[in-house]
Amino acid sequence: MTETSRVLYSIVCGSPPAHDVGRLVTLGQRAGWRVCVITTPAGRRFVDVDALAAQTGHPVRSHYKEPDAADVLPPPDALVVAPATANTMNKWRAGIADTLALGLLVEGLGRGLPIVAAPSVNSALAAHPAFGQSVAMLREWGVRVLFGEGPHQPHPPGAGDPDDFPWEQVVAALGALVPRPPATPATW
């Protein structure tokens, strides 16, 4: 895999920080990734689909393609789900693939792809036993879940600043899982 061929799927859920996922795209591109954005159906309402398509050069997908349609995105080498909602984390752990985003996460886990998840949940959702079990199980299965450490803390219900979402730490965690390939020597 060369640096220019590395494909990152940025999976975006319906949470206020999603409006700024273009930052993750920029950071990912700077780190040598071709970034494709996939949203949950609820996540699509939070993003500027046209701006993201222009930024990535790929359409933003939210739904499964028709059975006979060609896939418009290259296959992923890694996945990032950020911001991840409690709903997505819990369904993913259970193996539920009722949306394209969840289908990709379930399949990515099964394929052994490097995956970083950065939940954006309030403290009431985080306190639910199912969410804690989801975080623990996904970590056990090899997912790098950024939660409960450093800037990845739950916020009080009705509070939290979506502009404080730690996009840089998400990309840094991805870089720790999938280091940049060595530069290809120039041929003369």
C-alpha cells in the first residue's frame, strides 16, 4: 500500500461535532490518506454533503447501493468513526448492520481493518451499562476507542461544545495504528 493509495473511510454519526468533519478530512489528507466520507442517515443532516464531496473527490454515501450498481468508493484500508453516537457503538458491538455505516463497521471489524472510534456522548448516555460494555468489547476486539481519557470525556446532557471535538487526536490515533509508509525513492 503506497501513501497515495491508502484509503480511509470517515464514518460520521448524527452528533453536533459532525458539522466539522471537514477538519478530519483535511488532517487525514495531510497524513497521506485518500478520505471517503460515509454518514449514518442521521449524520447526513449534520454535514455539508457538497463541500465534503468537493474536498474528498468522492460522493458522500449514506445508504447501501442498489444490488446491481457499481461501488463508487475505493475499498478502505482503515476506518474512523467520529463522532460516534451511543446508538452506533451499541449496534456495532451487537453486529447490527442496518445502515451502510454500521455495515461497514461490522465488516471492517470482521476483516481486521484498523479502526479508531471517538464517541461523542453525554454523561447520561455514557452511564448506561450497554454503552460501557460496548466500549469494553470493541476495545477487546482491537478497535482503538478514544473515550474516558484526555479530551475524550462525556459532557453533561445539553452541554458540550462541538467545536472542542478532538479531531487531531483521532488522526494521531489512526497514525499510531497505521504508520505512514516509507517514501518511495525517486527513480531517475
